[in-house]
Amino acid sequence: MKECNQCGKCCIKYSNGRLSASEQDIAMWDLLRPDIMDYVKDGLIWFDPNTGKELKRCPFLVAIEPNTNSTSLSKYGCSIYHDRPEDCRLYPSNIEEMHNDECEMLEDADLKNKKQAQRKLQIIMSDSHS
């Protein structure tokens, strides 16, 4: 399994109302991160603070410009990484999910030995899940 290359596929795929936040996330944002809380409406996330309309994408997903000498695609980052919703902290949870989402971390060997790849994923994600 490769390291995350910040392709953004996971964040983009789970945009458009397919992401949720826990009650604990929302309570923390309400207390400590009003800038995030501005995008919460009736316990649901990523609504335009001015219009109240649901956003097509997470407002905290930011494109990082590619190196001018590079032909690679843009990389993406999360401007609220340390305070991101629980759904984001727990992603990815399994190899099948990564495969379905076309995650670029997966290699052919991971798909051939999914049990071993799952163990490796659990090690990689252990920091994120705490």
C-alpha cells in the first residue's frame, strides 16, 4: 500500500450530502470552532452560511497547486484536518471501500491479498481513529 498522495478522491466522492458529523463534533465546533459551525444547519453539515443551501463540496477541502515543473494533477488538503468530522477521521475503514472509491493508495498486491492489506490499513489509520 502506498502513502496517501492527497488526490482528494475520497473527499470529493463524499461531498454533496454524503458526509455526516457526530453530535460530539458539532458540540465541539459550537464551543471551539465557530468558523466550522457556520456551515452546520439543523445538525447537518456543509451548508452555505449565507444562503442556507447545501454545498456540493466540503468548504474546507482546498486544492494545492501542483509544482510548476510537474504534470501531475492537483493535490488536495483539509483546512480543518485536526477538527474534521468523525466520518473523515474514520475513512478509509476497509479495502473494499478504498477499491470502490478508486483510492490511489491501493496497489495490485493489496487487492490480491486483502487480509494483509486490511491489517496494514489498520496500522496506517490507527492515528486517525484515536
